[in-house]
Amino acid sequence: MTKNDVLKSWVEQYSGALLKRAAYLLSDKTEAEDVVQDVFLAAFSAYDSFEGKSQPLTWLNAILNRKAADFYRKKYKSEPQINLDHFFNEEGSWKKDDVLNEWNTPEREPELLDNNDFNKTLEDCIENLPSRWKIPLKMYYLEEKKAPEVSQELQLSATNLWKILQRSRMQLRECLDINWFANL
């Protein structure tokens, strides 16, 4: 089988799985399609380095992960600065001190992740975060990458990563308070 035949069969076999993974990682179908296309172009270019020690899908997923990290790095660096006026006044003090208090949620907490409506609300709240917050949050919490790995991939200092994650959690908390818990 020629290189072209092998890659054509890989496109037919693995496009669906790669597209599903890319859509999860990027939260944008169009961007996911572009990244999967880039994966196959990279696989074509690097085909001779594929030793067959792993399954082709494993190798293609590794390429996809690198492409997604490149996408995030580029997008993260190109995003404008985030305005924190929502949380802080001109002097840098909290506008609402209640964000520092313990978050009291209803007793049904363990059941929330089994609730499809709650999961949809949470997903919407995550998607509404600024990209500069959403990307590290997804990598750290949803992809369960370690902080040093997220910091390295996005070229952030550890301190900056923790601040971004804290701000993301605060924004998510407020969004969930408004869109979920206030309606209970």
C-alpha cells in the first residue's frame, strides 16, 4: 500500500474520532475541522517517522493534541487584555465582597453533575468566559492537565495561571448563581 493509500484510509477511518476530540478541545466546530485537516497534513508530512509502534489513531491524536495546543497558544496570545471592571473598582478593591465568602449551594450538590440541565448551564457559562480564561480552565479542569503543563503550553507563569483560574472560577460562580441557583 502506498503512503497516499494509507493516509486516505486513515482519513476515512479516523476523521470522525479526531473531529469529535477536536470539537471537545476547541469548542468550535469550524476550528475543529481546520485543526483536523492540519493533523492530516502534518501526518502526511511526517508519515515516514511513524514507526507503527502505536495505533495510527494514537499517533494522530498526539498530533491533534499538539495542534490544539498551538491553536490555544496562538489564540491566547492574540486575545485583547481582559477588563476586570466587573470585579474591581478604580482603586483595585472588590466591588462585591460576597465573592470572598463561602459559596453555599443547595444540599443536592452531588446530584448536579447527573443533571443534564445543570450540565448545559455549566457548559454555557464556560463558553461565555473570555478565551483567555476559558482556554486555561478547560485545559486544567476538563482535560485534567497539570498546572506546569498548562503553563508551558500557554507560556504563562504559574502565578498568572492561578490568577486566571481563580478569575474563571469567580466568573463561573456568578454565572451559575444567576442562571441556575437563582432559579431553584
